[in-house]
Amino acid sequence: MNMTNTKKNKRRQHARELLKFWASGVASFFMHNVVYLMLLYCGTNASVAYALGFVAWMTTNFLLSNYFTFRTRPSLRRAIAFSISAAIFFAIQFVGFSVCQHFDVHDGLITPIVYTVAFPFNFLMVRYAMRKQ
């Protein structure tokens, strides 16, 4: 196999990985948004509802990232690395969440806006967490 084919194969692998990551992210996002909106409907404080929705995201995303996206097995090291990347992701999200609330963005639009902005950072961090452990 020549160098050109190797580079093409790596690009294809990265593209498939990104597509799978996006699909996992959509499922995880759905979990976050459903929990967030249900808790808001029940009268929970918006910040608390968002944080609890994020816990649902984190659990779903960790499992999907391991089994589906990166084809790895969950381990304590991966869980720790994922938790650190998730904490950074949450900080980025929560800043976006706060900005959206400040500008009175509709509750149903906050999560999609925040995820769109934070997605590239999350991909890089989770990919590192799953691969390097």
C-alpha cells in the first residue's frame, strides 16, 4: 500500500468517526434536551434542570462513544478522561447557556444553540479521551 492510499484511508476513518460521533451526539443531545425540558415543565430551576440534563447527556455519550463511535471498552481511565473532557464541555456549554438566558432566548432553542457552538471542542476532547487511555 502506498503513502497516498494510507492517507486516504486515514481520512476516511476520521470522516466515519466524525459521522458516528455526530450520530452519538444527536442521541445524547436528545437525552439532554428531553430531561432539561421535562424538568422545566415540572418547575425545576432552569440551571438545575440544565445540569441534570447534562448528566443524562454524559452517561449516554460515554457509552455511545465507547461502544459505537470509537469501538473501545469502558474503563476507569476512559471514564476519568471522559469526565474531565465533559467538565470542560459543560463549562463551555454553561457559559453559552447563561448568555442565551441573558438575551431571553426561548428555552427550547438554548440547548441546540449551545451544542452547535460547543460541538467541535467536544469532538476533539472526547476523541482524545477515548484513544489515549
